[in-house]
Amino acid sequence: MENKELGKAIASYRVKQNYNLKQLAERTKISSSMLSQIERGLTSPSLNTLRMIADALEVPLLSFFTESEKSKDLITRANSRKKIVFPPPQNMEYMLLSPDLSGSIEMVLMKIPPLSNSAEKPVVHIGEEVAYVLEGSIMLHLGDDIETLYTGDSVKIPPGVQHKWENTTDQEVTIIFAVTPPTF
């Protein structure tokens, strides 16, 4: 990492903490002029100096060395979602609401057409899911039980539990999922 990038990262955390250079200097026992040189990338701080700055800013030392996510990379536009569409007879549609699968959780929107199932037989996932019924009513086969969920209801599906969704109505059902780890 170049000194300028490191300096920008430190300055960014300082500003987020609402410290000016003088305040950070007091907290770290490093002179304001030295902190200014570090932030402008004019000098390369020692590991000990970086630790003092990280401690004063209450951030992990490694946070200075990881690139921050750009806002545009964190946004998933409605017209550019990744989709999986199943052919008849299911005609189901999954849309990834998360930008990608690089994190520890994913968000998925599932649309189940009228009079159809999410699968012929119940499925099992290695991850944990939480589902929220955004629109419609749906029968959930969960282990040995069958529950009907309505708009606004939610359910936690633990790892390893067999389940499938069954839409017995004449309306499309929309469900939002949070899944960890990502499996889309």
C-alpha cells in the first residue's frame, strides 16, 4: 500500500471520529505535524505509530490496509439484479438483492406463481435462512409440520431442516430471504 492511500485511510477514520489533527495528536502523543505528514503520504509511519493511531481512533489496525467499498458497488439496482428463472412447471423466479456473494449474508427475493411449489420434494440447506412473506399467503412444509404464512409473517429455517414452499392460491407469492452463508 502506498503512503498516500494509508494516509487517506487514517484521515478518513479521524474525520469519522470528529477529531481534528490536534485532538488526535493529544490522544496518540504524536505531534500534529507528524500526523499531517502521515495523512498526506509524505512519511511512512512505523508499525508502533500505526498501532497508537488505531488505538486512539478505536479501529482495528488492519482497517487502514483494507480498501473501503465504493457506494456504487454496494447498490443493486432493480433493473440489474442477478436472476434465476425456473422453467415450467415451477416458473419460479429468484433474484439476488445483494450485490454479490462476497459477504457473509445474502438477500434473495423469491416469486412463486399460483398453484406451484418451490420444489417437488423438501430441500435442505447448509445455511440458515430467515424468510419474510412480502406479499400473499403460502404453505411452508417445515420438517414434519405444515404452516401457512401470510403477508408480514416471517420464519427462521435452521440449517439442515427439510422444507419447501407451496402456493395453493391463485395469486403470486413474494418472499424475501436472508441466507447465511450465501448459497445463491
